[in-house]
Amino acid sequence: MAAVVDLKQIFLPVPAGAAPDVRQSQRSLAEAVSGTAQSCDDLVELAKEVKSPASADLGEVKVGELAPAIRDQVTGLTVGQVSRPIDLPNGVMVVMVCSRTAPPSNLPEAAQIRAQLEAQRFEILAQRYIRDLRRSAFVEPRV
């Protein structure tokens, strides 16, 4: 099971074949938005203000199912943190992680690993000691 994140976004479109300065102006706007938003509600309100054509709520998504460009940004974000502007072929996007649900880990705790290693070491020492006793044993028959 992969980590699940609740994402909010602002998408600023850049028309195909647009001049580089159009993309740069949208990127500047995205940087301003990412510096302004303090919470997911702020990001939704800012999406309305800049008239983002895409829905601001992406909902809950498994991190592994995200596009590589977005996944790389989302994995490094903490809850409530806004990403840097993400350049996409058709525009610029800013995302915020509103919640993150990590999958349960089936790995043992550090104390359990330490106890298991110590038990293995003691078992090896005990086997070595018994082997040495058997080698040096001398049985004296009684007559």
C-alpha cells in the first residue's frame, strides 16, 4: 500500500505555441501564489482569485499514481507546505499537501531487531562453548 495524500492545486494554463514571456509571467504568478498560501483553504481561495480553470481540489491520491514531475515535488513536501511551480506542457502548477496517510510498516522496531541480534550472538557463543566442552571432555571409566 502506497502513501495517500490529499492535494490542492492551482493550475495556470499556457497556450500551445505561446511566447516564452507568457510562460514566464504564469510562472511568476505561480511563485507569488506559492509564497502567499499558508493553508489549503488559502490555496483554494487563491485559485478562485487567479481564475484557475482546473478544480483546486485534487482529492486523495496515491503518491505512486501521480505523474513523475508532480510526484517528485509531492514526496518532498510536508503537510501544509506549497510546492515550487511545476512546469507542465500545457501550463504551470502549484500543489499543496493537505494531509498524508502513510502505509503501515511491517518492519520490526529497532529494539526488537537489537534483541534478536543479541539472542543470535548468545546462541552462537553457547554453541561454541558446548563444542569446546565436548572436545576437551575426558571420560574416565570406573572399574
